[in-house]
Amino acid sequence: MANAGFRLAATGSVTGGENPGTLHSVSLTAGVDAATATVRYGGASGTVLLKLAAVAGTSAMWHAVDGIPHGGTLHVTLTGTAPDVTLEMGQ
């Protein structure tokens, strides 16, 4: 299966369509202040897979060649004013 991109501008969950699936990359763009994206498996209080941070007006990127396996749905908690995060997920 090809990888798919999922974009969030607020805290929420994304389902990659595959169970299990893999998380291949996360890109975070901060708005007018610093931003963080915390990616979890198992809901809002689940296991933290990664945390990414960016200072105001910049972007940060995380990438894993083989990806991180997960159960199909990931929860992303965003902080900051007007952050934007994109997750690349696949099989």
C-alpha cells in the first residue's frame, strides 16, 4: 500500500487505514508562537511515540526509513497558536 498524508490543525486522531500500520514521518509548522506535536498510540493518554517541537515561524521534521509500527489510529496533541502538522502513514 502507498503511504498517505494526514493533516491536522488542531488536536485530534488520524486513522491510516491499515491495522497495523506504520508512521513514516511527521512535519510540524509553528504559527506565531512555539508549537509542539505529541503523537500517541492508544488515544489521548496512550503511549507516546514521539514529540516534535518548532519555534515560532519555523518547521520541524521527523522521518523514519522503516517507520514506527502502530495499531492503525494515532492521536496527536498540538500546542501553540495556529500550528499545522502532517503525518505520513502507510503499511
